[in-house]
Amino acid sequence: MVLKTFGWSFAVTALGLVAAILFGGWTAFGIVAILSILEISLSFDNAVVNAGILKKMNAFWQKIFLTIGILIAVFGMRLVFPVVIVAVSAQLGPIEAVDLALSDKDRYQELVTDAHPAIAAFGGMFLLMIFLDFIFEDRDIKWLGWLERPLAKLGKVDMLSVCIALVILLISAMTFATHAHQHGGAHVDKAETVLLSGIAGLITYMIVGGLSGFFEDKLEEEEEHEHEEEEKAAREGKPRTVVAMAGKAAFFMFLYLEVLDASFSFDGVIGAFAITNDIVLMALGLGIGAMYVRSLTVYLVRQGTLDEYVYLEHGAHYAIGALALILLVTIQYEIHELITGSIGVILIGWSFLSSVRRNKRLAEAEGNAGDKTEVTSGV
């Protein structure tokens, strides 16, 4: 099971490390290995959240996520995205931006760093909306009940998540963005940029998330209808029907996953510049890490881990909320990647241990109930 799920990750790791040695020797090998670990540590919460969505898809779309999805993740977000940032911020053509990334790495790093406020605002708002919509939803299973129960009641207010997100964006633009951190330690006013980018992130979430949710609901309705039709067909001896909406639903959920992954990758791409400004080594290291995150997502789905450890999804979403706020804070202040990664690991680890304790309590309760039944039967 492990080899089947992580086989491609192992192969990509071997090829990536060999390519690093050929490109820059053992120094490049070490940089790529560090970047891979950085990406995995920063994106574990991404894998958990992705698994919660991916488990609703069939095996075909899981394969699409691991093939086309990884191409988008590695080449799109880890290689093309930084170049696009430079092209837009410096008003360069695509070829000029690529040439700059390869020939003048210091200037390339400077441009990407200066574009960080816009990136952080976009990604921060997208992730913040994911977190807010999660905690304001009334769920049967609650991890931190003292907090989640009152928040679920507040969640009945229409558009509350959007209002809170806009308030946080406004505060960020009036505080952090007025002294946004730039390359070389300088600070400039980026309030307008942060506002526009944050609103763009919010709109992106509402469009992509709304479409995926709409088609998911349609799929559920079609499945219920199909079940009724199958029962009717079985009684009448007719062939079974097929759900036509499944393709659209899966496509928009896949699109939502890709945008979600893109938002998660922002901190990894920006954080990678603390280690290297070589775009080739960055793509190799972050690409290897992204591949493991993808494989881990599928592994969690196929093992049914989220169903067994029910608080994992809660911990991952709290980690998302923390990451969203950290991204907004980094508009002005530098925060070490170790802190960002540690917060996510701690929250997910805490939720995992809470799940283990819950399972133990349920098992003990079932055991005690069984003992009582045997005693009663004996009497």
C-alpha cells in the first residue's frame, strides 16, 4: 500500500536529487533536500484538508489529482508562478522574466520579495475564508466544543464569514500594509495593493468554492435520484441509470483543490528564498515536497484515516486559520518558516492525540456496555 501510493514520490525524489547533483554538486543536493523537508512540513495541513475533499471523488479523479494535479503544483506554482510574479511586478515579458530568474538571481529575488504583500493578501484571504466557513458550520463532531458550539450558533448569521474576512483585510491594509516589508529591509505603503489582492483572493474563493459546492450538492441530489431509479429499475427489470452530473461535480472540486493547493504553496515559495534564490533548485526541492503532499493526501483517503481520527480535519483547519493570519502579518514582519511549520504540526498533532483518546474512550465504553450485557444475560 505504501509503495503503491508513494512510489512516484520516491522516484521523483531520486530523480530530483540526482538532477540537483548534476546541476550544482553536493551543495545543490543539500539545498534541494532541505527545501523538500520545508515544503512537507509547511503543507501537511494541506494534505489533511485535501483528503477531506478528495475522499468524495472516485479513483479516476484521484489519479487525475496525482498526475495533472502534480504538474500544475510543481511546474505551475513552484516554477511558473514565481516567474509570473516577476513579469507582472517588473512589467517584463515572459522570456525576459525567465532570463532574469536564471541570469540575475539577486534581482529576481528582490522582485519576488517586493511582491510578497500582494501574494500574502491574496493567499491569506483565501485560506482565511476556508477556516471561517469551517468553524462557523454546525458539525456533529466537535473537537474544541467550548469554542465550536458558540461559533456554530454565530454561523447562522448570513455572510458572517465574508464580513469578518473583510474586516480583517481592512485592518491589515491600515496597519501591516502601511509599512510593508520590502527587499533590503525598507518599508513602503502597500495598502492599496493589499486591499485589491485580498479582495481578489476573497472573490476567487467565493467563485471556485461556490461552484464546487453547487455541483457537489447537485451530485448528491442526482445520486439520491439515481438510487430511487435503480430500485425502480430493479423492480421492473430495466437496466440501471448513470449519474450525468458526476463529471462536472468532480471537475469543479478538482479546480477547488488546485486553487487551495496554490494558496498553501505561497508561504513555501516565499520561504524558499531564505534558503536559495536559484529557481531551478527551488523548483526541484519544492516539487519533491509537493509530490509527497499529494501522495500523503491519497494515502489518508485510501486508509480512511480521517474517518478513524475524526479531529484531524479540525486540527488542519485551525492550522489553516493560523497560516492565514501569519501570511497577513508577514506583509510587514518577517516570520521564520520554522514557526509557521511548527504551528501547523502542533495543531495537527494535538488533534491526532485527541482523536486517539476519543477512540480509546469509545472502545472502553463499548467494552463496558458489552460486559453489562453479558452479566444481564447470565442473570
